Amino acid sequence: MDVSLLLNVEGVKKTIMHGGTGELPSFITGSRCDDERTVIDDSKQVGQPMSIVIGNMFKLEVWETLLTSMRLGEVAEFWCDTIHTGVYPMLSRSLRQVAEGKDPTSWHVHTCGLANMFAYHTLGYEDLDELQKEPQPLVFLIELLQVEAPNEYQRETWNLNNEERMQAVPLLHGEGNRLYKLGRYDQAATKYQEAIVCLRNLQTKEKPWEVEWLKLEKMINTLILNYCQCLLKKEEYYEVLEHTSDILRHHPGIVKAYYMRARAHAEVWNAEEAKADLEKVLELEPSMRKAVLRELRLLESRLADKQEEERQRCRSMLG
């Protein structure tokens, strides 16, 4: 095994476990690399090789240095000192949440940057909590599977830069609207979610509750409510209640959120809550009187039908 200290990189040692082929690839900004890691996290267990976009300000910058020292097909072990691994626990948390199908940015949307930095107790994984409290050198075992130039792959929203994310949002929003009109609610919901993730990533770079942050928040809320429209069509009413209630906790004047929450309450037989939300809609937006009265009539009709069903059931039980 060939052991060497990487040139001009303090605190990194490389051990080549299996040599690669050819010359070192030409890594230019935008090149994408697939790697495999072990020790704390293992992409083989996830079943999906990890992708890194060179020059995209990845949270663990040393990984770009490690990858650009490798040839295709090479397997190498890198020992990295704590000067390079301090943020790994937070990065690992995000990677694990992605693997679990969760939104890796939702936990810090409504907290300040200082709270995020010291929120090690909220990571949700015992091994990462310990590593956050006491940073240690880490060993990364990486296999370089493939290198692609920027024009050779379709970039996902998570690896866009800030300008590209902002440009992608209206396109994703429009595509979501188009799919919704076609009745393709699952696909429309996915487009809205991608746009929301773009905006949340941008929002984390702004100071909470200041002008730019609030502009992004308004755009996010619009997309969340569009997403909720898809959920209503899919009959996922409790998730609608969760999202709309979260919006109203922070922004109690959003009429559409009350209206959607009222519809979801009605579907799960929360009659009083539905009526209260519809009354709030009427208070905030009198021009929606016709729509509110329609929903109230529909609710009363459904309640009457339910009561009649219950009476019939009781009669049948009594013989």
C-alpha cells in the first residue's frame, strides 16, 4: 500500500488500497464524483453512491481535495484531522435524512444561525451527538466510480448554486401548476417540494425576519399551500393540517391557509374547527363569502348524512 501525505494539505494522510487507471481526471468546476464512505456512514448500506459537484462549496470541503487526488477505479483511505472534520456530524445528519426521505433543511428554517451552530443536542443520532461534542480525526474510505463533466448529467436542485436555485424556483413552480391542472398530483407535489428546498437553502443564508428572509418566506408559504392542494386531492388531510397550522403559527394573516385548513378539518370531521377557520376567512377576506358559504353548506350536509347513518346503525343494532 502506498502511504503519502497529500501535498499542501495539512492534516490529511492518504493510503491507496487499490490503484486506479489512467491519468488523474481533469476536475473542473461542476464535475461530479461518486464516492463510497465507511466508518460512521456507509453509502453501500444506503444502496446509492454519493455524488459531489466539484466547486459547489460542499460542506466538507476537504472531500474535494481527496477526490481530486484519485484516479478512476481507485480505492483509497484518507485519515483527516479534526481541522477538516469538525462539521461532519451536521453533514452526516443531512445525508442520513436524505437517505430516509426527509427534508434535510426543515430543522433549521425557523432558528437563527447561532442556534443551529450549537444545536448538537438536536441532531437526533447518538453517535453524531458524541462526535459533535468531542470532534475526532476521521477515516474516509473512498472509491472513485465515475467523473462527469457539467454537460454530461442533469443537475439536481440540491447541487445548484444560489443564483441557479433562484432561477429554478419559478420553473419548478410553473411545472408544478401544469402538472396539477393535468391531475398528476404526485408529480406536481414533487415539483413544489423541489422549489421549497431551493428557497429554504437560500433562506438559511439570510438573517431571520429581515427583508430578504421574509421575501423568501412568502414564496415558500405560497409553494407549501400549492403542495397542500395536492395533498387535499390525495386525501392526505392530516398532513395538510400540519403544514397549514405551521404557517399560521408564524403568519396568522394568510387567508388561503385558513381556507385549506378548514377543508382538511371538514374531511376529518373536525366540524367546529372547520367552522372557526371559515369564519376567520370571512373576517379577513369578505370577498370570499360565496366560497365560505358553499363550504359551510357542504359541511352541514355531510354532518346531516353522518347523523342519519348513525341513527340507522343504532336502529339496526336495536332490531
